[in-house]
Amino acid sequence: MPELAEVEFFRRRWDVARGKTVKAVYLNPRARDNRGLPIAKIKKVLLGQKFLASQAAAKQMAFYFTNHLWLGIHLGMTGELAVGPAEREPKPHEHLVLKMSNGQELIFIDPRQFGRVLFYQGQGVPEWWAKIAPPILSRAFTVQVVADFLKRHGRAPIKAVLLMQERFPGIGNWMADEVLWRAGFHPQARAGNFGPQAILRLHRTLRQVCRDALKVIGKDWSDPPSHWLFNHRWSDGGKCPASRVLLKRAPVGGRTTCWSPAKQKLGAERR
DNA sequence: ATTCTTGTTGCATC
DNA sequence: AGATGCAACAAGAA
């Protein structure tokens, strides 16, 4: 499920072991998440190092250890981070496990294996971390930046554009739908048709949904309130929490998309 | 049995 | 050249 706020939630889970030392490393060499990793080297250099800090950005996390060591994790479609006691019954698809000095294990589970584990050792910041786009909640995410990006992808449906991580880091399928629903834009609206007022509104709504999601899900994984589209989007016969009309569902930009035909009409973007 | 999936990439096509 | 769309990746749920 992991989009912006869920990623932050999982980061916090592992962060309980901050300050502890790595006592053992397990990396499944056959897991697709671990492809390309120097597994033997990671095991060797990580052992005995202290977990110093963690950070989430977009759909990625970075865990930083002494000796300039970085572990990056992308949760893909089905990944999650867990913390468990060492004597637990291991579950299937545990692709990375760090045994920590407090007796806890930090576990990365990912059945579908669309996720990714990354590694870096050295001064400075790894390329895979540095290249993540500036956060939607940062000052760099200006209205102008959004306007330029929509123009550049003018022929694509706005739904597909909102999913582009190079400009909307952390936005995934449900967040994109939530934004468009709240702002009142049809997911099929062409990005190039958005007028100045509509762009302003889209920009503001993007920031608001990110803030709200982090407040609700990012902190302790509470379910969002039922007046969000989130709670109704996957059920057949789901109704728009604002207008009570039957929600529509269809693929847009290659992804299942849910919208309220009452609230989101083509043309509203042209202002 | 079949179809679906909260993500990303690589490649074909426009 | 740059933008767009789609299949592929893999496993489990409905």
C-alpha cells in the first residue's frame, strides 16, 4: 500500500531501533528486491555498526549507520517493514532482516517483490537518494513548477501526470484520486487544459492531502476519516462521501481510477 | 479458474 | 527529441 504517508509510518517502525548496533544481517540472495546488491560485502561492513538516523522521502526510506553506510528501501507495491523479537516464527518473503543489539529484528517483507533494497558506503549522499524530487511540502514545490510540468505533459490525463515521481514524489494511485476528488477535477482532464486558477487549486490540494495523510496515516496508521474518498474507492457500489452518487471506476493512465461523476466534471480545469 | 492489484521500468510508438 | 502508453515483473486475494 505504500505511498507517502505509509512510507513514513514504516520508517518510524524501524526507527525504534535507532542507536542500536547491528548484530546480524540476513539478505535473501534470490529476492528480486535485492538484485544487484553486493550481499557478502553488505553483511561484512554492516556488522557491528550503529543505526544513527532514518529518513523518508517520496516512497523511499534511507537508514543511516556509522562508517558512512546507507541502506535504502523502496516498498514497491506490497512491501512493509516490521519489528519483531528474534525468536518469532519467520513469515514468508522476509527479504532483509537486521538483528539489533536490543534483541529486536528489523524486517523487510515483500511478497510481490516490486520493492528494492539499495546500499551505499561513502562520504556524502548516495545518488539514489540525492535524485529524489523536492517534497510536495517543501518551498521548492511552487505553483510555477506545477504549471510548467503540466504544460510539458499537456496531452496526458492529469491522473497519469500526478503519478509521475519526478515531480510529485510520494503520490500514488489512491493519493492522486484523493487529490482530484477533493479539488473537483476529472481524472481524464488533459494536463495542458489546466488554467491558472485550476493549477492554483491543484497545487493547494496536493499539499493539503499530503499534510492530512501524514497526520493521519504517517503517525500511527489510523484510518482516514470516512469523509475521504479513500474509504469508499475500492468497494463496488461505493458512494461519493460528499454527493452520495455512485462512484465510477475505470483505468486511467493505466491504473484503476475512482472518481465521483457529480463532483468531478470535464471542463472544470479550464479556469 | 480467472482477474484484480496503493509501483516502476524499459521499450515501442507517436 | 521528447512524450505517451503498455507489457512485464510476482504473488496473493477475491
